[in-house]
Amino acid sequence: MFLLMPLLLGACTAHLPQPSAQDVQEGVEIPAYAPDEDVVTHLGYTASYNHTTLCPDWVAWELTDEETRGEYEQQRQFSRDPDVDFPKASREDYSNSGWDKGHMAPHADMKWSRQAMTESDYFTNICPQNKEMNAQAWRKIEELTRRLARRYGSVYVVCGPVFDSAEHRHIGQACVHVPDRFYKALAVSTSDGFHTVAFLVENNYQAGSPRSYAVTVDSVEAVVGRNLFPLVPEAAEAEYDWNVWK
């Protein structure tokens, strides 16, 4: 059984839990996670849902070349994830909030399957995002990721929110926490081994190129307190070569 964080009624001052990392032998994209996390696997991604922030702690998926060429199209159909426990966010929490329903695993990465597209709209995969950041910097990083999947055959991705502030902004009656930043970490396997890079983006107006947000995976792991790629050699996380990613 998963241990759920308590919901504080009438207040939004819950402290964020610190993950007790536990390496798991699954796909390369799956980060280390604690046994009490509410981890759910859908067709296109795996996520750990945080019942305090009402955002995912992380969302992970492998994107292949073939998957980037999918042709399914459908409108956004945001809904609660039936496979995670309450409390959880809803459309009403985001209504008139001024924040986008920001996908972690992009809707456009799931065009290879109608089911995958539908599940990408679960709130398990959604965080409040600044509209301009979502439409500019975050979108450019998503587009780069798809180009990399085509170049290398596949790319392993893990991303999620960062909460820096002691007092968190929140939206909706359920007190959905608004992240201060977002990270996205990528890994590819090439003939000379694994390569990694990460991006760290403030949750405000951001319109720069992906390179302007590029950092090492090690530096993001220090921020989130989690091993993002347990199956990737540590040396590959300590630096990045932009020639691999440009």
C-alpha cells in the first residue's frame, strides 16, 4: 500500500516530502523513488503523483523515432487519473487561475496512440505553468526532444516540478501547488555510451533557446534530491557535450 501524505483542510501550508531514494531496476528513464510514492504506469509514461502538491514529482518516458511520427490527433481532454488515489487535482482547480495546464510528457509525444494521448491529459501528468514559458521555452525543449528521438532512435526523458519557496503559491480549492521551476533530463545511448543533458527553467516568462537552460543532470539531481537515471553511469551525468544535443 502506498502511504499518502495528509491533506490539510483549510490551509495550503503542507511541507513537501523529501524522497528517500531507492534505486529500481526498470527502464533507463525511471528515476530512483521511495516505496511510499504513488507511482502509476500508463501506456506512454510512468509518473509519481504527490498528494500534497497535487502535481507529479516526476514523469518519465522513452520516446522513440517511430513514436514521433504518429498521426493521431485529438483535442485536450483533461481529467483525473482513475489509477491514483485521492486527493488529486481537477479541471476546476485550474479554471480562471491564470496558469496553463502544463504537460510534463507532451501531448504531441503521444500521437502514436489514441489511448496514450488520452492518458497524457490526466492530471497525474499536469502542473500549473506560466503561459508564456509553456508556449516558448518549454515548447522548444519538447521540440528538441522529438528531433533527438529521430536522430538517435530513442531518447529517455524524466521531468517534473521544482518547489524552491517555503511558502508555495497555490490554485483552486484543492490547493494545487504552483512550481517555482521545472526540470527536464534527457539520456541517449550511442555507440560510445550514454550521454545526458538537463534543462532547468523558471516558471515565469521564459522564451530562450534550449541551450540557454542547459545544465548537467548532476546539478538537477542536487536540486531535486533524486537519482534521475540510476542505470546510467555517473560519469555521463557530470557533464554534457552540446554537440550531442544541438
